[in-house]
Amino acid sequence: MAVAKLIRASEQPFACPPKHEKTDGYPIFTPGTVGAEQIEFFLVDIHPGGAGLEDSHPDNEHGFFLLSGRAEVTVEDETFTMEPEDGVFIPKGALHTIKPLGEEKIRFVAFMAPARLG
């Protein structure tokens, strides 16, 4: 059985995830940080001029919840303008992108279920 664990974002190593530019991704709840099997949860900062480039996850539901800044998210042929406390759900296999609007970084939670165990 899994055990409860406190994760501090400030203590997590960060890296630019694949298919991203000018991005800091902090793994919060993942197979590697807490042994998660059903969900992955990341804190993500994308700086002005950066982006999450076109990607898809054929086996995973995915989503973003914006904490700060303004963002443009495209899922397949639909584009959304996100404000803080907005969320966008991305179905399995859907092509998607995210980028900041304006000169402020965006900070958001990215989640994926089930967790990618490989």
C-alpha cells in the first residue's frame, strides 16, 4: 500500500520537459516521486516566448489548471484563452499546445491519468 508523502515544489528538481520551450516542470506526484500509478501531477512554469509544443498522449487523459498569467491552449481544432483558475480537459490522443499570452509567465498544474509507468 502507498504511504502519504509531502512534496514541496521548491525542493523538487526542475527541467524543461520534452516538446517544451522556455519551460520549468516540477514533478509533484509521479511514479518517481511518490510511486503514483493512477495519476501524474506537475507544476509547470512557461516563460514568455516559450510553449508546450504540439503533443498527444494516446493512452492518457490530460489537463491543465491555470494558477497565474494568461494562456492560449489549443486542443485539436479548438482554441481556449485561459485565465487564472480555469481548467482545460484534454481527451486521450488529442493534439494540444499551450503558450503564455503577453509578457508574463504562466504557472499551471498539468495532470495525466493513468500515470506513465515506463
